Amino acid sequence: MARRKKTTDEQVPENTDNTDDTFGLPEVDYEPLKRDTPPEPEAVAPEPEPITPEPEALPEGDLQDTPPRFEEFEQQKFSDTEYEEERPAVWPKVLGILLLLAAIGAGVWYFAYEQPRAKALAEKIAREKREVEEAKSRHIADSIASAEAEAARLKAEAEKAAANPAPGTIETLSGRTGRYYVVIASSIDGDLIMDFAKKLAAKGTGSKIIPPFGKTKFHRLAVAEADTYANAQGTADGMKGGDYGDKVWVVKY
């Protein structure tokens, strides 16, 4: 659009009153300020609403000829430190796997090696203890058997010595013994029994004189003794028909 050229013919108003106060400027009416009157509040102008500019319509030729433009976005750069902070920690998983492997290894070691070894050791200790106890029991049993055999031997020798008095000895019993005696003679007269005992002693046969006891008044002469009636009776039966005749009997004293 061509601008209108300012003509130089426009007239400048002349200063009709060329006073020094106006300095050639047009006069202005003014009123003196009223200091007693409060100033009127200034009107607040409303803020203008933002006006969204409408997109300019481009000619059809421009739309067809203009190639599509792609806005280039600046690639966001991430520092290694920020990436490492966002990355989840790996060491808890590694530690958990190591603990799991350690637990599995400990279980395999215990059930495959330690438990069988401990069981075998316990069985060995129990077996050795049992063998020691059995050996001790055998030793005690042998000692008891040996002691019993020795006691039986001594008892048999004592019984034999008691059953067969020493040759030429005469013994007068002073108290009851609870044993069984093989009697070959009895008499109210004790001197008569002593004379018979002396005759046997002269022949080398020992004897024992049983004094009267209980209701009987007889003195008895025994040539053998035993701890049971059967043994004493067997000895008496063997003597019958010999030097003492058939009058041989058993008396408990």
C-alpha cells in the first residue's frame, strides 16, 4: 500500500502570542491542585485476555510444495551415575544364591558324609562297650565259677575228712552240729563206749562219741558222717555185713 506523501503545503499554526511563557507552544488550560480533596482512585484497567493468534492460511501451492519438516528433539543424556542409581542392586540376589548353595552343600555333606560317619562311630563305640561288658561278665562268671569250684572242693575234702576220722583219733562232740552220723554202737554206760572207741583207734579207725541228748540216755559211737541223710544212709548200707555187722544206722545230731 503506497503511503501518502506529506505535502509541504500544510500550514503550521502561527504563534499569535509570541510570549516568553509559551515558548511558542499552544496554550493549555489548567486548574490548580486541590490539596484538601483526596485524590480519586485510579481506575484499574482489566487485564486483556490473551488472544490466540489464528494460524495463517497458507496458499495451496505452499502446502503442496513444502516438504514435511520433522522437529528435532535434543536427545536426553543420562549420566552413568543416574543409571547406576536407578538400576536395582544385584548383590542381594548373589548373596541369596551363595547362601542357598552353602545350605545345599552343608546338607549334602551332613547326610552323605557326617551322618554315616557319626552312625558308624556310634556303632563302633557301642560294640566295643558291649565287648568290654561281655568280657567283664565272662571274667566275673569265671571268677565266680572258680570260687564255687574251690569252695566245693574244700567242702568235699572237709566232708571226707569228717566222714573218715583221722586214724587213731577219738573225738567227743560237745554240741549239736546238724549233721548226720553213721552209728555202729550205743550204750548207757559211757565208759563202755570209750573202751570200744579205743579198740577202734588201736586198729587205726577214728571215731566220734555222741553224748546223750533229748529223751535218750544212750552214748553213741559214730565212725562216719555226712551233710545229708541220703549220703549218710548210703555209707551205712555199705558198712553192713562187714566188721560192724548189720547193726549200723544213721542219727542226726
